[in-house]
Amino acid sequence: MSQRCVYLVPTLVTYQEIVRCGAASGMPQELVAKVGDAVDAGLRSLSVAAKAGVRICFGSDLLGDMHPSQALEFELRSRVLSSIDILRSATTNCAALFGMQRSLGRVRPGYVADLLLLRPGVDPLADVAVLAAPGGAAVAAVFKEGLLVKAPMQLLARAPAAAAAAIRVGDVGGAAEGAATNLDVQAVTAAAAAAAAAAGRDGCSRSWVDGWADLNQHLVTFCR
């Protein structure tokens, strides 16, 4: 797979969730029992593939009511893979798989500004399993193409500047393990504005965001 540039997209959380609630969803008990054996085997295979240099992407393949458990895939993989490799599997590797590595998967001007903003103190590079916190507890905000689509930004307004400094948005495609790039508001804004310009969008929505380190009441402009 490594030599032929074949990507691997494990869906380990699907096995785990079938074991947890498959019977309640109407699946035969014998199928549920069989799938249970696949979790450990899948983790071993994932470890072997990673060591062989196979490019791994993120996926879940969950059914119906199991969809809220998608982020548990992060926790499962963390048992055998490093946090930085898991983050790459959900960002730069997926972008490369679809031939969109010049527009997706990184926080850079000109790239689509699909951004996940984490709460102060949350560091997925230290432990990627924090992204699997129940109810998205680690997530402060979600941006899609530069547009805020989820989360109260007031959370950031209330955060002390020192705590806000812990919010780290890294170019995980190029960061060494254990390292991250601290990205300030201007850089995020540039990425969002460039993405909006590339998409030919006009009109802007503006929001005041306090609490960023050394950026008191900095006006952030996200074009949409």
C-alpha cells in the first residue's frame, strides 16, 4: 500500500459502537459478538500500517443513531498512533487523498477556512483524545469557509488572555511531533478572507472577540 500510494481509511469506531449498541439497534447477537473481536485486530493492523508508511485518513462509517460517536475514532486511534499523526489523518492526508491539498487541510492564506477552535487549555497535540470529549466539550467554535456556524464566541470574550494563549491552531501538516504553531487572529482572518475571495463571495460579518493573548477587543472580520 505504501509503495503504490494506496490510502487506508480505518473505521474502528464502527466496530466499537456496534458492540455497544448494535443489539439495541436490531443487529443479530452473533454479528455483534463477531464484530467485537475486530476492534483489537483493527488496532493492531493500524499500527502495522503506520509503521510501514501507509498514508492513513480519517473515517467512521457509523450508522444512524451512532453518528454522535464519530469523534471516538480519535480516542481509539490514540491507543496505537501519535496525536500528530491522527490529526494529519483528519486534515492534510484527507486533502491529499482527494487531490485538494492546495486548498484544504492547512491553516494558510488562500486555503478554505474550515476551522475548529478549541477551548482554552485544550491541546490535541498532547492528547488527541480530548477531541472525543462528550458533547464536543473541547470545542469552542466551528468555522465553515470562514463563517462561524457553531459555538458561543462569548466563551473567548470571558477567557483570560493567558488562558486564551493556550488556543493553538497548528499547521499539522508540517509540524514536528509535539510542536504546534501559535496562530494569531490576523492569520486566521487572512485565511478566512482569502478563502472568501477565492470563492468570489462578498459581504462581511464582523464580531468582537476578546481574550486572545495580547489582542484586546481585536476586530475580527470573516468574509462570507
